[in-house]
Amino acid sequence: MAEGHKNAPLIIEVLPHSRAFRAGIRPGDLLVSVNRQPVRDRLDMMFLSGEPLREICIERDGKRRTLRFQPCDRSGVSSLVIEELHPRS
């Protein structure tokens, strides 16, 4: 799995009833990677949201979790709202 950036985006909203929500992604999770590509900022999110979604890696409470999706599903990434990035200590 690709290593996530230490300033991984914080997920602040997950659209209710979306595949991402049903998969277990919740506000407060850190978005580490999409399709094994690290997510460092909104530009990464925009770039990766155009690809068929296969997996998302999140971090919650210091533990990483990989969620897998059907290859034809593009709704997982687009149903997430991430914060504007600010360096974390």
C-alpha cells in the first residue's frame, strides 16, 4: 500500500446513504490514499475522483483501514468532503 502523506486530508463530511458512508467512512477519518495513490490535497482528490474507485485507505484513531469498492464505482470519492489542508503537528 502506498504511504500516505503525514498531512492527510481530514474528512469533514460523508454524504448519507453514499457507498463511502455504507463502507464505514466517517467524518474525522483521515484520507490516506485512493487506489493506492497518496492523497495530499484537493488537487489529488480531483485527479483521483476521475478514476474508477477500487480502494480507499483511511486512518482512524491511529489505525489504518483499507476499504474496497467495485471497480465501476465512482461515487465513493465524490461523496467525501475534505477540509482545506493545514499542516498538522
